Amino acid sequence: MKSWRSRITVGLAVGAAAIAVPLTATSAAAVPPPGSGWHVAGGMTYDSKGQCEAEELPYAQQNGYDEVWCDGPGGRAEYTVWVR
């Protein structure tokens, strides 16, 4: 039978990992693109940044925005869509 000391140690390690993993896995998408007036419009998976911006621009223009900027890691990935 394990001692209470080792059980508490394991429990604290598991608890710390449960908190640390989501905090380190968060995206840096909270930082807006350069300039002012940008708003997050959503996000979706695209094959590239160019595809994201090309597909989202008509929707942005329908809603009164002139520009689209997609933020993501590059390649096929989930991008955050910014508009202004």
C-alpha cells in the first residue's frame, strides 16, 4: 500500500499538469494584427492563410468591413479571422 505522502505528491503533480497544459496550449491569437480597429470575426480550418483571406473577404464586405487578416500557424490549420 502506498503512503499518504506519495499519494499526495502524485495528486499534486496531476493537478498541476491539468492546470498547466491548457494554459500553455492557448493560442497567441488574442493579439490583433498590426494597426487599429481590428475585430475577431471567427475562425475555421483552411489550407493556407491566402485561402482563408480570399474566402472570408466577401463575407466581411457584406458586413461592412474592408479588410480581412487571418492568423494561424501556416499550412492546413485553424485560423483566427480578423476584420476591419
